[in-house]
Amino acid sequence: MIEIFHVSDLHFGQIVPDPDYERKAKWLLKQIEDRFSIDMEPNTIRYLLVTGDVTQGGSKAQYQRAKGALSFFKDKVWLTPGNHDWSVVLGNIYRPDCARRFDKFAQELGFKHAFFGKKPWSQTFPEPPASAELLVIGLNSCKRLGFWNLSRGKIGRKNLQWLSVELAKPEYEKLPKIVFLHHDPIDSPISIAMALDDHEEFVKIVEGRALVVAFGHEYGRLPHPAELPPVTKLQIIKQGTSIGSQAKGLVGGKSNTHYLDADNSVKEHSCYKITVDQQKVNLTVEVFAPPLDTAEAETGRA
């Protein structure tokens, strides 16, 4: 059995608007770490998936703090960069040095793929010689635009062509497929900023072929577990900025693909859990006890 815990937008180094954000991110990771450490069923493999914006501005100090908080998950973490990892000034001005730091940071955690050149990542799990139960694909949706990219993203024509071929390979036909990236592939509440430029082309490729598309970036809300329908209901799950979750169909009102937006995982001390057992998939939301606020933590009061 494979269990994947999906979080996003940890933003190590963020102090505005919430100076306590980093402590909350560490708290969330500690709760997931506890899940990894206890109640381990035989033959269970667990991974942490972080869909970008690990840092607030891609600095050496921020990556170092993030690495310390994620060190438990070494060799058990999948990562992709977000616009804040690649850019400065609120994630809007691309810096090659920031982008290269992300790859170094990821490799030190055991994720050996380099995203600097925008090359996609693909792997089956469990790894050979075990029989594969899952195909996982990671994409870099960040833009290499030097000045004021408005936090927008783009996958690129060449990578979209590769993705289409990879999802259609006969050897993967019976495997459930997870595709992850940073930017919202459905839409953006801010039309001139934040959006994925080639989101329409991306959705046409993954729709009905990938079982799960995991991402962050867009201030989405993780629903309560009771609000998240099982895979068999064939719905798209896309969290809006309003309270509650909305089901949004792209093909005849229904879909075989689930879009999981984990942007708000730190604020809501929650994460998605994707469980794969002999190619059968279950999606749930893990909701953890909220951390003590700063004053309570200092005084020890609950």
C-alpha cells in the first residue's frame, strides 16, 4: 500500500501578513511526521508531496530552514518549485540563483531530479522489482521571466507534448496516475495574475487520464473529509476562495480526474491523503489539531 500526504505553500521565511506562519508550517509537518512514525502497516510505503512555494523568496537561509523542517522526510518526499521558490519580490521576479537553490535543496532531501531546465519527472511506484501500482509525474510550472511575471506560470508546449505521450504509454494503461505541479490548472480568481498560461491545453491532456492532479498556489480551501466525495463519484474537486468546496465539471459535468488544491494546508493544519492499495485509490483529508498560538505556546496553556 502507498500513502501520499499532500501539502503545499509552506512559505518558510514568510512574516507578512502572518509572522507565525513558519511555526504553523513546522507544526503541520510534525503532525505528518507522527503519521509516518506510528501505526505503520506491513508493506506500507509513505511519501510527502509538496507542490511548491517551499520558501517565501528562495534565499539560502529560507531553504536551509525548510531543509531542517523536512529532514525527517529525506528519501520520502516529492517536490516541485513554486513561483516564490524561483523568484523574489513576492514571487514575481525570477532569479536563476533562487531556482538553482531549489534543485540543490531537493537533492539534499533525496529528490534527485533537477527542475531548473523545466524537464518533467516521471516514476512508477513501488520501484522495481516490485510490481508497479502507481505512476507519478511532476511538472515545473514556474516561468523563467526576469521581471514582474505576476506570479503566472506556464508548462510549455514541449513538456505538454511529453506529458500526453507519457500518460498514453501502454505499459501504464492500468495504473492510476498522479500529476503534480504548483500553479492552479483550472482557473484563477485574479485574471491578470497568478494563472497558468497554458491551463486549457494541460486540462485537455490530463482530463480523464490522470486520476489526481495535485497543486497549490491559489488560496484554495481544503474541504472537510465529509465534503470530499470518493473517486467513484467521478467529480472534479476544486476549492474556491469562498467558504466550502465546489464541484466543477469540465466534460459533460463529470470527470474521472480529481483536482486537489492544497494551498491552504498550513492555515487549516490539514493535508490530503491519497491511498493506493493494489491500484485502488482513496482520497481523504487529514485534519490535525490546531497548534497553540504563540502566547499559549510560551505559557504552556491550552
